[in-house]
Amino acid sequence: MRVGAALDDLGDELLPEPAALVLGQHIDVREVRDRHAVGDCSRKADLLAVAVDADNARSLGDEPLDGLARPPGRPVRLLGEIPVDGVEIDPAAIVVELVPAGEFSLHRAAVSHPHVRIGPVRSRSPTLIGWGRVPPPSPRTISVESARVRDASVPIVELFFHTPAGKGGVLGDTGHVSGIVVAAIAPHGGIAVAELCAEDELGVAAATRAAFEELGRRFELAAPETIVVLTPHNVHVEGAIAVIVAGTLEGVVGENGREISMTSPVDLDLALALLDEFDRADVHSTAVSYGGNRPAEASMPMDWGALIPLWFMGGRSDPPVPIVLISPARDLPGEKHVAAGRVIAATAARVGKRVGLIASADHGHGHDPDGPYGFTPASGVYDEQIVGIVRDNQLDKLLEIDPAFVVEAQADSWWQMLVLHGATGDAFEAELLSYEAPTYFGMLCASFTPRAS
């Protein structure tokens, strides 16, 4: 086993291997911009603390690293040396990427309500082209040939739900049920968290914040005993879905002097049961931990993809709801993620627990030409497809989207939603609560509740 470097930035660039960060060294993670030096006002980064290469894809990720050789410390440098979402390194081995604990950099840039401009799209599979704004009751559909740049004049935002808080009839009676009792698609942009916003930013993602609060109310009514979070921003394991088996998750999200933090216990019984059932279902998975070799002593960094949804849905309850944290594997086929969702639902029912499920998902990241990922019309196309799929409760149509197009749209949502689809099947009602893209990436909130038997 050796400590190596891993790249995690632009999926379409092959960049030189950067020097690895010193294990345990504190770094100040700031904004990563395309072809610019690290700067301020970012709320997203995927910078690694350590990369572990192993020969056994099913081995535990909590082996001691104290005796390993360490490279010299280096400062955070240019984007060319710290890419996000890049190609994998050492394709024959597992790469475990531990996100540095401390101030995570989140989705934040470009908070001046930019608008999407759509031009002709050459895409592999999409059937819809959208303007980025999706008016109910159905999205605008136009042909690729007729797509033109739009002179947008309204913010990209829709709030779809109008259910007053405290009213009944939203969740139905789930008090006697075990298994998945409530589920959600939720974003993880810090701009939706009031505690992280300056006063002049509070209106930027108001629709998402209102929908987040509604999701929190629904999770509270459903009273899950454990919450399973599917996050794209924690540990990345090549060829295997990662399940955290540390005893505790701890995370801090900070920006410009504002900070939120969370510590949550891990439901180890459910996590280990899921690993066993993933094996039986031929879904490649691996257990990952960090720190102490005993679960009670191990504390895994909680990434912003988990912390921000949990900030609204169960993470601040007293006592805190135990968590199972799962990271999808982007190199596994979509059908394997659906199979993983089926395993989660079946295992939750078998062990007799009331489980909530959160698919943490931000969508296209190319809505703003001034954003860190630039502009791509594929982001608007992808987001409109997702809005229609969720609104119509047809998550099975996710499998019709070409994975290459997901990469073109610069989305980090498809894989988590596939797991959600497997877990909910046709037994849940879906309600689209909100969609908006007030900065460079799309945010969607949706609630899934069991149908009455």
C-alpha cells in the first residue's frame, strides 16, 4: 500500500499528476477556477487529503497509515495542478480520496442571478431542450435545430409546492411501517443555507431554502430511525460503492467567517448489513473508515454533500439521527446503482428499521459563462430532463440518459438518483417542490413518500 496522488476536477482533461498533500496537514481550501489561481468566494472543492492505493477492492479502508512514507507539504496551487472531477489514477487499484476536514469550499460563485442562454446543442441522447427555466405544468420542448440563444430576463427559479406547514395529508400514515418511510432529492449548495449567507445573499436561493424547510418538516413527521445519505463528494472508490463504517461523521462548512458544523453517529449495524447484502446482490462495494482502527475511535470527515441536506433533514435533531453515508461509483453501470437502491430498501425492511433516504444532488454546473465551469447548453438540457422526470415520477427514465451526456452537462446528480430509483421503485409518490439555477448550477428539491397500501 502506498500514498499517492489523485486528480478530481475536470472530467475532460488529462492533467499531470499533482503532488499529494501531507496526511493530517491543515490547508485552507479556497476557490478553484478554470485557468485562474485559487481565490475567494467559492463553495465547492474536491481537494484530497490522501490517496490510498490497495490491491483488494473489498478490503477495509481503515488500515493504519502511520508507517507510510509521506511527500513534502506543498501549498494549494493553480487549477492545472489541483483539478476537480478528473480522470482516475492507477486504474487497476482502488483510490480512496479523503476530503480534508475543515472549511469546505462550496457552490457559491456568481450570486447575481445570471440567466442561462441556450444555443444549438449537439448531444448524444437528450430528447428535450430547455431554456433553464421550467414553467409548470410542463417543460418547454423545442427541437435542437430551432434552439437559439435566449435573451433571458427572469431568474431561473420555480417553487412548485404550496402546502402550508403543519397540514396533514402529505405523508400518509407511516407510523407502523419499517423500511424506507421517506426519501428526497436535495441539493448541497451552501447558498441555500441562511447561516452561510450575507444579508444581501439571502434572496438568491430563496425557493430552494423554502423547499428544504418543507423537506425537513416531512422528514420530522416520518420520524426515520436512520437516514441513508447518498453523496457525490465524500470518498471515491474506483469500481465500488463506498459505505462508511467509522463510528462518527464530523464536518464543518465555512465561508467568509460564517460556519456551520455537525457531528452525527453512524448506524454501523445497518452499514455492515448493507455491505453483506451488496455482496449477495453482486453490487461491488467496500467499507471505508478513517482514523482509529476501532469504529468507536474512528471519525470520518462529513462532506458538504451530506452536511447541507442533513442541516435541514435530521442532522440537528436531539438526539441526532444515526447516519449511513454512501458514495456511488461513477464507473459502475447505472443498473448497478439501481440494484444498490433495491438492496437498501430490502435491507431496511428486513432489519425492521424506519429509514429515510436522501439523494444529495446538484445538477448541471454549466449554466453561467462566468462560473467556474463555464457555460454549456447541455446543463440546461439535462436539468429540464430531470425536472420532467421527477415531476412525472418516472425515475426509470434516468436509465435512458447517456452517461456521457451527464458528464457533458457537468452534473453530479445522476448516480444518486439512480440509487433512489431502485429504493423507491413504483411504491412511492413523488412531489417536485422546487427547481432553480440562481448561480452556475441547478438545484432541485423533491419529496418521495410511500403510497398508501
